Amino acid sequence: MMRALKILFTLMFFAGVLVRVFKTELHITRLGDVLMMVAISGRLFLYVRGLSPASFLSSEKTPSPLRLIDRSQMPVPAFDEKRRTPTERVISSDDS
């Protein structure tokens, strides 16, 4: 499936180039531009989708002091006992 999509986007790009080069009417050349941009965007999407983010994240066993995942801090609770959000807590602490 991925191979077929890559071939489709490549053919779409070449079709856009051919339309852009050989047609002289403005609205037809814009169609060639759209074909090329859709093909480039599709190939870029397939490339980014193929990346694995797990290779960029550090594991818990990494001896480096610089970690991309910091689990040392506790998350801020969304609501306190009075059902206020963190923003409401800051606003109400400024009033007192």
C-alpha cells in the first residue's frame, strides 16, 4: 500500500510538472501547481509517518542527565477541592 501511494504521488508530481510546462492558460497552470503541491505534501506526510518517535525519546535507564521525558515532577491537578481550575486559582489568589 505504501509503495503504491509513493508511486501515485510521484506520478501526480510529474503530471503537475507536465501540465505546468506545456499549458499556457493561467487556470490550467494553477491546476498543475495544485497537483505538484498535493504530491509533495503527500510524500512529506508518508516520510514523517514513517519516522519512529521512540528512537528520539530517552529511556529510564539512560545515564545522561538530560532526558526528554521528565517524570520527576508531579502533574498539576486540573481542579482543587473547590473545583477551581489552575487559572481560577491564580486569579483568586491575586484578589486576596
